[in-house]
Amino acid sequence: MNHSIHLTINGQTREVVLDDPRVTLLDLLRERLDLTGTKKGCDRGQCGACTILVDGRRTVACLSLALSHDGADIVTIEGLAQGGELHPVQAAFIAHDGFQCGFCTPGQIMSAVGLINEGQAGIDPERVREGMSGNLCRCAAYAGITEAVIEAQETLAGAGREKAA
């Protein structure tokens, strides 16, 4: 039995027909929609490499059934930059060497964006580390990641103040 769902992925409305109701959001993105920036790490929800934003909230795509997200607004790493300009979190990761091998980087960046959007980042390094604790980095680039999140938080907060003025 086929199931049809509608998703908005990176600003583009998509209708997807699922032939198996057990397809995860991760497998749908990577295998059916060729959005391979979202990584398959542990496939058990423990590493955070598959973190994406669903309706603005951080979600590990490997544990989310695609069928349960009919009508959702999804943002992956491929949809973060706008008009050829990096998102402030992406720019901060580069500036602070927040990656080494790069495998976890898309999930780290998406988690950081979610953390900031949820108002949970702040500028306290311990708070940032706690908020990002669901994302593992095998290369141990945590210091750069923490600095990047704090810088991006400050940049985005400053941009918000400029828009309000």
C-alpha cells in the first residue's frame, strides 16, 4: 500500500509517495531525495549526525518516520545558506575550526541553529556544551564547535537588534 505525504524541504514543496510506512526521514532524504548532507552515523539516535530541523525544532532523522511528518517544514544542511551566503553558524564553524573530518559537521551545524532558534544557546560555554551534547564528534573538535555556536549566537542576536531598530 502506498502512502502520499507532502513536505516542504528547504523551501520547496514536495509530494512523496512512500511504498513502505517504515521509511525513516533520514532514508527518505538521502536515498530518495538525494539530500546526502544529512549523515547516517549510528542509525540509532545516539550520535546526532542526522540532525535536521522539522518545523523549526531539532530532530534526529534516523528515528523519525517520514510518514509521521506529512505537512512538515524541513530544513537540511543543503537549505541553510541563502543566496550563496553562508548562514552565520556555518561561517562561525569555519572561522573557529569547528570541524576536522567533517562527518558530524552537518548535524552539529543544524543542532546549533536549532539551539540558537530555541533560545537555548546563550553565551555560556557550559550551556552551549550541554545543549549540543546530543551531537558527537569523533575528532573532538568540541572547543571550536562551542566557540562557533557562541559567536553565531552573538552575530544573530546583533542582526536581530539591527532589524528591530
